[in-house]
Amino acid sequence: MKLSGRVVSGSGNASFFTQLDWVQEQCATKLGFNPYPGTLNVELSPESAAHLPALEKEAKTEFVPPDPKYCVARLLSVSLKSIAGAMIFPAEDVRIHGKSIVEIIAPVRLKDVLNIKDGDQVTLTVAQEKES
């Protein structure tokens, strides 16, 4: 499945989250890469955003925190051009973005590697999920 949207600025909170030891370890184990400190935020088109509830249910991979002050996050494998990453679905009560904005975790700073900036249109390819 392909999802389309435009790159938007985030809050800057993901760089802290992605650098936590347990996130780094689970990302390496469950996704096969060490995450770049931050995420790419994509505001999906209305047509693509309509698929998010079903896609979140499909997300089988989870980041499970060792400390209850953090929430469980579900992940769905995606790619942007040739770079594999994952869409993050944090628990509903801690989501800070609108319902059509998704965060993508990847091993590199996607804006730099793909030469994209806020406002640019992008296409995410959703991978077939498997249990992890």
C-alpha cells in the first residue's frame, strides 16, 4: 500500500525518545537498525489518512518500555524511496500530532539523505507486517 502526504515540522520531542537506551535496543532487535535521533513527520492526504486506523491495527511490532512512565508504541514497517523505516503509533493518550500526521523512524536523517524539506510531497510504502 502507498500513502501520500507532505513533510511537516515536528515538535522536536522524538530526538529524546529515539535516543533512550531501551528504544535503541528494541529498534535494533525488532527493526534491524539503530534509529536516527528524531523522526520525519508526514501529514497524510485525507485519502491516505483514512487508512490509518486499519494500519494501526495491523502494526504487530511494539516498543515496550521497561519503565511505566513511558508508553508502549506500535510500529508498522514502511519505506520512503529505498530507505526502510517504521511508522510509530504511540498510545492514544500521549499523541501530540493531529490524526493525519505520522512519524517515521529510520536509520538516517531522511530529510538529508533524500534531499527533502517541509512542504515536499512524499510517498510511503507500507510493508507486509509479521509478528515480532
